[in-house]
Amino acid sequence: MSLQPLPPHPKLDRYYRSDEERPGVVRDLFEEGAQYYEWICRLMSFGTGESYRRRTLSAAGLEAGMRILDVAAGTGLVLRSAADITGRDGLAVGLDPSPGMLRECARACAAPLLQGRGEQLPFASESFEMVSMGYALRHVADLRVLFSEFLRVLRPGGRVVVLEITQPRSPAGRWMNRLYLRTVVPGLARMVTGAPAASRMMDYFWETIEKCVTQDVILTALREVGFAEVSLRTRAGVLSEYQAARRDDGFAK
């Protein structure tokens, strides 16, 4: 029996009117804001994001010589760290639906890049030893379809690493998170870039964080599609690290 679609958040009427419109709207939002995206991400992480992503990939088991796919690679924030760790050219591959994001990525990363969506990965089964996704889980249409594709392209024993921003559990933490991500960061983006596209992208970014499904829903979806060793680590109350593995006996279920 097939599982019902599982969107990462309810429909956001401010941006699109139907699920059919959603992929195009999301792609256009990030396309228009692509040139500002990396600067904004560095602002959000106070400049510590690169070292954090590299440490997380290494701790998840990524090593030199391994083949990794970075889904929703954007400007290459995770992909560059992955390419540095794997060592040889071509072992780290990036995928993103936005041509603008891919153009920005190519400026600072020599890894192979393809245009595409996580729910329809253009790769053969069992192609990679790791799949990563950095802060883009909220922008897909169906978590179960996404995770099923991750499972399909992983080799037996391969691992998935998903980094995401999560609302803190405490009321005070949620208030501070909202103040920073809903008000401070978009305000600085408007002031520094003068670009409505940057502000609109960050407005959407915040709404998807605020309305995203819970951590437990994401963990359950990973298990439902067949992943094993499903785990979660949360840092500073807002940075969620989801990990899971494809069984090394070659069976997805």
C-alpha cells in the first residue's frame, strides 16, 4: 500500500494557491535571490556555518574516496565541504532545481552540478555512499517521496545526512528565533542588498521554519520508507541533524 503524501508544512497561501504551483514558485524565489543567498546564510550562522558543516559530514562517516550527492546544493555551502573531504574531482555531486543557484555554486566549486529535484533524482540506483541535504527539507513537496529517492540512490550501508533549522522547544527560544530570523535577518538583507528578492526569499524561509512539521514526523518518515539507524541530534536548540542508513544487506526494507 502506498503512503499518503507528506508535505513538510501546510500550503502557504501567501506564495502559491495549489500544490501544483509550489515547485515553480519555490524555484523562482530562490532563482531571484540566488546572488544574495550565501551572504545571508553566513549572516545567519555568524560565519561559523562552514566549519560546522564540515565537522558534521566527517562525523557522519564521509571520508576521502567516497561518493556523495548533495541535494538542493544551492550555492554550494554543503557541497564545498563534501568535495574537500572526498578529495578527488567528481566524487561530490551537487543537484538543485534553480539554474541561478547552480550558477552561483559553480563560481566557487568545481564539483559536477545537475539541475533537478530531490523527489526525482536523475541517478541510477545504488550510486552513492552518502546523500546530504542542507536546510532545504522544508522546500520539497513530499518528504516520503524525497526519502524514498535518497534510499534508492544509496549503496547498501550508505548514509543520509539532513541538516535543518528547527523551532526551539521553549517559548523564550521560539521568540528569539522568530525575532532573529523573521525580523533581524530580513531587515539586514533589505538594508544591505536593497533587493526585494532577497527580502522575499527570507520571508518565505522563515514561514517554512515556523510551520514545518515536527522532528518526530521527519524521523517517522525516514523509518517508513525503509531507513535504519534513524537518529537526531539537535545543537543550540535550533540546528537539527537527521541521520539514517540503508541496510547493508542490500534490502531497503
